[in-house]
Amino acid sequence: QFRIRGELQIIAWDEKDEKKSLWREDQWNNISSGMKQSYEWPSPGVNRNSNANDQTDFLDPTPSERPSPNFALLLMTPKIVDVVKLREKPQMRHVHKLTREGHWNAQRVNP
């Protein structure tokens, strides 16, 4: 089991940083056509209308070459990683922390 803490960046359709926008576009180009289509589906968790058409709602439109405005890229910079090995007897737990110098220090702690 991993518990990860850190800084999270959301790169959405309105990203101003061109480099980050390109990262988002690269990830969009790496996902399947079916996955791209899912970003244009009706909102999840919303009640379906009784006359809704699954074929048109879930199979159209053809995915765009440009990322959907509904697609965001999440970038996480981990700072602390807490690892618990649940199958060990007794369970083993280590907490890894990123130092200011960019090195990881690990400490065994009680589970």
C-alpha cells in the first residue's frame, strides 16, 4: 500500500504555459480513440433521460485531434511516500521523504 503526498498541478484546457499545454496534448495523443470519446460523453452520475440514445451519446462524436476541454493532465511531485507491506508478518512500513537537495531518505516506522 502506498500513501503519496506532494504537490499536484492540474493542466487544463486554459493552461497559459505553452510547454505544459504541449505535455497535455502529448498525453491526449497517447490515449485510445475509445478513451478520447469518453471525454465527450454525458456527465457521469447524472440521471439518464428515458429516451436517451446510448449509441449516439456514447459512441459519437469522433474524437478530435485536439484535446477535449474536459481532459486535464495531473502532474504530481511526490514529497513523502509512505509504504506499507501488508502481507508481511509483522507488517513493514517505511516513510520516504524528499530532501531539499532532491534525495530520498527512508525511515522504518511502526505500522
